[in-house]
Amino acid sequence: MSRIVVLGSSSGMPDSTRACSSILIETNNNSYLIDVGEGCASSIIRHNIDPEKIGQVFVTHTHSDHSMGIFMLVQMMHLLKRKKNLDIYLPEEALFWFENMFDAVYLFQDNLSFGFELKPINIDFVYQDEDLILKAFPNQHLLSNEDFIKEQSLTNKMESYCFLIEIDGKRIVYSGDIAGIEDIESQSEGVDFLLCESTHIKVEELVELASRKKVKSTILTHIHDSMDKDKTSIVMMGKKHAYKNIVFAYDGLCIDIK
Ligand SMILES: [Zn+2]
Ligand SMILES: [Zn+2]
């Protein structure tokens, strides 16, 4: 049976018990890593995940808590003498910078035990193989940087994506980071699993949306310390909106896709 494993459930603030954002989707044949935040490689070891099985990495946006684990992941795979190729899908704007960063940290592509390739995610992105379909849809998370980027004449394109994943006849929405629940509104209708960040949204609006859209299971992740202390009020929100199926993610949480 396929499953989701939460490898990193913290917000952008490092946490003593949580790695930064990362989830694994594991099928019989393959594993897919969705976001690869700082601490991801350690978390893979801590939770007895087989790194050899990971064939693809998908990054929603380049904030460090979603992307900076990629270098240690590749280093770990090289030290484990991996042979299988790895495909790393990143927002298109990031390819140039990450290619150079691999050289900066001495992970030269032609000098590793395995090949890896950086590939673009853009607005029409669809990945498909025999086990899974993953579609990207854009969100507004990085748009708050717009004025600064213009003022400074920077080249950043503020690309940030949510993912809709279809596997074993089930649908999963992974929010990445968003600007508000409007960013996931149109894709959430009746989904089986909604893995939603809880730092940049109003959680009550998410609970209301999950109830209204008949989401089967909502998994709150990207959890800030203050929320850890406030679980009771979220349970109360669930009661108010007649919605019970809220799970608080933690590192190592496994969810069967059934
Ligand atoms: Zn984040
Ligand atoms: Zn972010």
C-alpha cells in the first residue's frame, strides 16, 4: 500500500523536535520527496526511510525551509554510493542558482556516484509515471516581495506552487506555503488528503473550507511553536464547523493512502 510519511513539519523557524518542510510519498516501486527543507536528510535516516528508493524530488518554492536540504540529500546519496539517477524538479527561476550552488558546495555533477538532473516546474507542470500524477498550480505566497524586488531590480520571479497529486485513485493536495486559503480553494473539493501549512493562513478558515469542501482528511503541517501550544482551540474550531478529521503532523507521521 502507498503511504505518506511526514519527514519535516516545522515552520520556517527551526524547532527542537521538527525538521523543516518535507514529505515523502512511497509506493511499492518508488518514493517521491515533496519539498526538501533543511534537516531532511537527517530525518530520512531518523525515520528509517530508504534513500535509494527516492527517484524524484519536487520543490514548491525556494525558501530555505523547503529547499536547502537538497544539498545534504545529494551528498548523503553520494556517500551511500547510489547509482540510480535522481530528478530534482524546482521552480524554473531557481535552476540557474541551484546549478551553481551544487558547484559551490563541491557536489560536481560529473564527479558523483550517480547522475542527477535539475528540471523546471512552471505554471503548466505535470509529472506522470505509472504510479502517480503530480500537477503544480501557482500560489501567491512570494508576492509580498514584489515591491522590494522591483525597487532593487532583482531577477526573482516569485514562483511558488501547490501540488495536486493523484495516486491509487486518491487525490492529495499539498499546499507548500501559501498566502491564504484562497490559494487552495479551487483544488480542494472532495480531496482525500489536504496537507496544508498552518503558518500563513487563518486556521479557522482552513477548517471551514475543509468542512465545506468535504475534504476527507486535513493534515496541518508547517507548524509553528505557538500552534503546538494551541491544539485545543483548533479542536474547538473543528466542533464549530462540524469537521473532525484534522491531524496535527509530526515528524515520522505515516498515513496510509487508502
Ligand atoms: Zn515555509
Ligand atoms: Zn515559504
